[in-house]
Amino acid sequence: MLLTEAAFARFMGAALSGLFLTALVKGLGGGTVEVGVAVSAGHIGATGMLLANPVLNRLGSRRKFCLIGLGAVRALRVVIAALPMLIYIGVGRESLIWPVVACVVASFVFGMPSEIARRSWIGDLVTPAKRGEFFSRRVMIALLTQMVVLLAGGRFLDWYRGTGREELVGIAIIVGTGAAMGWIGWLLLWRAPEPQMSLPRRRTGLVRSLWLPLRHPRFRAVVLLGGAHYLAVGVCAGYFHLYMREHLRMTWFYIAAVDTVGLLLASAGAMVFGAWADRAGAKRVLIFAALAKSVFPLLWILVTPAFWPMAFAVVPLRAFNSATVISWLRLSLNLSPARNRMAYLAMHEAMMGAGIAVGGLAGAGLAGVLEGVQLGSIAGFQIVPLHVLFLISTVLRLAVVPFLRLIREPHRTFAQGRRAIQIMAAGPYSNGGRTR
């Protein structure tokens, strides 16, 4: 049930992902800074997750918590889809940018704590040794759904614009369709089973929820390194679609195709990386993937308008996206206790979201300073302001990688997974019974 719900939820998320949010802000008259702020600011809403544990302990039900939060997200998506229509009653385009950004931030405030509740829910349904496999399936389903939405949406936008109609209306149609799919997923979540929560002996308030995750050295390392990693990523993460559209002059469909290739490879690698994390530990997978993704922004500098198809040669590195997602999920679950798990997961996600937001806003500020500045060329390559962000992000990502070795992952969490794989490889009736 939760796997099916993930497909509908990702449909809604993909309908306002980086590509379509960039298109929406550009359609409203926004520039580089506005796009960077819009894509990054939503992650400020991650701090709302810090309220998740106290509120959830008071409600006593993850289902109720998720239905309220995710229902608000879907309502906000309907509002975002309707806002562009105000241009037909005389409202200025640029005046709608910040209401859209505010709705995006609010949807993160409601949505990210709900996602943490779902993650805690899943953590109680799946044994530690199988979490890598389960999350890899969930990630794979979500990625496949996103591929379909991106390709269909990109083709639809190009077609809609080619008919001479307002592109902004086409974007609103995509966002509205995503909201409808989100409501279907909401109904599935309402019917999903919920195991009994492992409640603390006494209710945990906000101060204690903030203090608990940081008092454990092992989890504190995961929190701080997660924030540092995503701060480095956030410096340029919101600008790849804008770079392809404005600098490389690619159509929305080809931009979606680039994303789809990356998602396809990430989907194919999800099961591999999940099994590897179960067998060898999430830390080892995370270090390998983080090192590989460190050079990703740097390679985009080599993609020029005359050779824009080279984007398809760079994007395969996105295959490691699923590795980092699965590894961080697994580490946060395995290093957090059953009691007050929501507090631990919320702190981890809040720090990563804050890292993306801070990095993205810093990148937007730097992009604003460099806007209009002629940076010259190096070895025949014309340097544009976004190249500076790509270079800074590469340096910061590489700087974080050595510190990932400080994470101390319990050996038992993946030793069990390795034993399960050995049993399955031996045959269906080994170890005295049928394996499942």
C-alpha cells in the first residue's frame, strides 16, 4: 500500500520539481536570482520537522499526522496551480512570484514532517536488515514515476507553447494534474495499515526533541555531516535546469530527457546500492557515491551551447543519487532508537534541508552579484556566473567526503543483511526452512 502511495506522491512532487518550478518562475518573469530562491527556499520548510515529534506524541497516530500534513500540501498545490490564472484579471506576473514561493515553503513545512512520520512508520514495518532493499524499491518506484511525469510534461510544455498559447497556463495544468494525483495517494494512505507507535514514557516537548538527537555522538555526526553535505550540494543544485534552458538553449523536452536519463540510471542502481548497503554498510556506499557526485557540477562547465548533447554524457553520474538517498535513510534509521525516533529523523532531515536552503540562498546571492559581469573565457570556454557556482559546489563536496569516515555505523545492522543474502543464495529450503 505504501509503495503504491509513493507513486502518486512522487507524481505530485515531480509536477512541481526543479524543471517545472523553474519554468513557472521564468513564466512569471523571474530571473536567475528568483529561480535560485524559489528552488532553494522551500527547503527552509524543513525546519518545520523539528515540531513533528512533539505534535506526533500528542496526536498518538502517524496516520492522523500524515493525513493532516499531506492534505495541507495538496491544498497548497491547488493554490499554486490557480495563482497564474490571476494574470487574466490584471494581476502583474512578477507580483505572483513571491506568493508562489511562499506556497512552496508552506508545502515543505507541512510535507516534510509528514514524510518523516511515514519514514518512522516504515521503519516499524521493515526489519533493519531489509530496510535497504525496501527503500531501494520505494526509491525505484518513485524515480520511474518521476521519469514519466518529466517526459510527458516537457513534451506537453513544448507543444503547448508551439500552439501559440500562454506557456504559463500549460505549467498550471501540469501542477494541477499533480495535485489531483496527490489526492488519490492521500486516499491510499488513509487506508494503509499502521503499527502501534512506540511511545516514550512521558511526552517529549520541543526542547527535549531538539536535545535528544544531538546528545548521542554517533547520531550527532550523521546530523552534522548530512547538513554539510547538502549545503555543498545546494550551492548549485537549483540551477541545472536554468543552465540548460538559458545558457544551452535546450527545449523543455530535452531538459526533461536529460533528467529522465539520470533518473533511469538512478532507478537501475537503486536495487544494487540498496543490496550493497545491506551487505557492506551504508557508510561505505555513501562515501563512494559522494565522491563520484563531487565532480558532477564541474563537468557541466564543459557542456557548451554548441555541444549541448554532451549533457547526456554528464548526467549518468546522477545514478549515484539513489545511493546517497538510500544511505542517508538507512543510517538515520539504524542509528536512531525506536522510542522518540521521530525526533531523531526530524533533526536529521531538518539539518539536511537547512543545508540545501542555506547553500541555495548563498548561491542565489552570489549569482545576483555576478549577474551581468563578463567573466571572460578560459581555454576557449566562455565562463558564465553559473560556472562559478558549479566550481564552488565541487570544492565543497570534495571537502566533506573525508569527514564521512567519522560516521560509526553499527556492524550488526548490515551483518544481518549479509547473512540473509547468504541464506537466499544457498537455496529456497536452506537453514531449516523456506526463506522469504
